[in-house]
Amino acid sequence: MNYKKEVTMALNRYTGMETNMPQSFSSMLDRFFNESVNSKGLSSFTPHVDACETANSYEIEVALPGIKKEDINIDFQEGRLSISGERKFERSEGDGKRYQMLETQYGTFNRSFYLPDNVNPDKIKARMENGMLLVTVPKDEQKTMKRQISITSEAEEQQTKTIKQKQAKTADNGKAVEA
């Protein structure tokens, strides 16, 4: 005798507020954590970010699939780079769709990054490509340049000051001043 086992699966609308009791402790935990994580609904989300430092800049990549560049704002103020925006859930009335599952995150987002003082805010660039936002924050070459600082004595400083004063008088008179 060959018995065929038929498996039927029905998709039920999930509202997050089902009153059915979980069949096992494991399913109860799954339900608890899924409802806790999804309790934000469509109000906000946190996009994934990759950030790195190169020799000349800091680079921040933000995963924003499905978001138009017009819906993204980037600000830099007092060492803080802020990236904010919104992924809108567009459901048209009368399209006949009843969502059985909705895992994509929608809503507003805001990510902020505190950057060191050696950045050049005037040259920050942002590019959107294939759902990835790449923000490049160049380092200020003047602030990152290594300088050797010489140590002088008080006598040397006085001598340098005297020489500069004589040079200033020469420039004013047009004549050389004897020491």
C-alpha cells in the first residue's frame, strides 16, 4: 500500500495580534521575539552601514535600496555627519493586493557619525548607486600633515625678534640699518 501524504499550506493574514495560542514553547518564543522586533511597524528603521578610513578620507556606505536620492538628507555640523530620510510604503487603493508578509522596513531613518577634527567639510561628496549611498569625507591635508617643531631658548627667541625688528625698519626707511 502506498499512501500519499498531501500537505496543504494556507497563507493567513498576519496582524501581529493573533489570539491563537502557540503550539510549543519554541513557537511561543519565536512569536514573542518577532512581535517585539516588528513592533515599530512602519514608523522607522535603521539602515545597515559600512564605514572605513583610508589614507585620504573616511568612507561611509549606507544600504538604502528602494529609496530615491530626493528622500535623503545629509548634514554636517560641529563634527557630526547626519544621514536621514524616509522609505515610503506606497500601497495603492484598489490594487487587490493583500500582504501576507511584510519584512521590508519602511519609515524614517537617521544615522549620525562623529568624525575627527581632521576632516574637510567643504569637500564632502555623496553618490547614490544601485541602492547604496556612498559618502566620502576627505581629510584636511593641512591638519594631517606631519610637522617638525623646533625647540628654542629664550636668548634665541630674543635674537630672532631683534632681527625681525631691524628688517621691519629697513623696509620702512628703504635703507639698511646697522647692528
